[in-house]
Amino acid sequence: MPKLNRAYKKGGAHRDARLFVIVAEGEREDEYFTHFNSLSQRIRVLPIPREEGASAPKHFISRLQAAVKSGDYDPDDSDQIWFVCDTDRWRGQLGELIANCKQHPNWQAAISNPCFEVWLHYHSGPVNAQKVSCSHLKTTLAQSSLGEFSPKQYCATIEDAIRYAEQADLTPQSEMPITMQTKLYKLAKEMRQFL
């Protein structure tokens, strides 16, 4: 993993550049969020890598701590740390993650129910509220108006995704989304300020 060099100025980084540290379950999430590095000098996204077999939320905090210990991430109070995960396999681990986030002012959980692909579907429009499997969401993504997943194409429609996901959220005060909903729009809204 490349080390974060805060002194590096690619084309004169903007003085208000904000660092978003993403600790996510999967690689697709990393691809999606790191694409924003190419869109604005006012934002930096640093994904925290996962070791083999350590993608579950119970490993998120230790992954973050390992990145700090190794020098790959140098924490700053202005950084935003986002834990991006799904409910499909990890529902039993999410309560502890949410409780840990409440103890740190710059930590947030962005949870999708049942999986990250719900968020991707919101880029094409409102999502049907019927419960479907993650495998169905993944296979039908290619049939959406945006087609196969491409960070460049999907990130270009982030405004639509924010609007549709926020309108669909029936429990905005809760960190835990109900079926076929996601809280990722909250992270996207924070990032949008710097794009």
C-alpha cells in the first residue's frame, strides 16, 4: 500500500483538501471511492487494505490501527474515517462497529442492506423495495441504465444516487438501513462538498 505523503502536492493540491479514509469490506468499494482522487484536488481518498480473510467489520478497527502503526496512514483530526460495510453476512458485528464510531467524532459507519450494490443501483434511479439477494443485485447491475460497473461512469452520477438513496431512507437517524436501503449517501454528501 502506498504511504500517504501529506506534503506531496500533485499540481498544487488545494489548501482545503480533505482526507477521507475508507475502511471497506470489498475491493469494489475501494475502486469506487478512490476514483474521486482523480476528480478534484480538494479531496483525497485513502482506502485501508484488507489482509487475506480480514474483510469482516470485526477487523475494521484493527486494519485502521495497523495502517497507522505501519506509517501508511498518519491520522489528523480533520480526517474523516468511514467504515463501509454490508448487512448480508455481518449483521451480528455491526452493533459493535456502530458503538465504536460513536466514541470517535470523525468516525462514521456507512452501511448498505443487503450489500454495496444497492448503492450502485441508486445511481440509475429509485430502487425497488422488494428484498432480493446480493447475487441478484450484482447480476442485474449490468442491466441498469449505467450498465456494468465502471467507477468513472457511476461516480459521474453521484448526485442522482444521493438524491434517490436519501429519499428512500425511512430511518435517517439510524445507522442501520432497512432492506434495499443504504446509508452511503451520507458519505457521498460529505465528499460532494469537496468535489
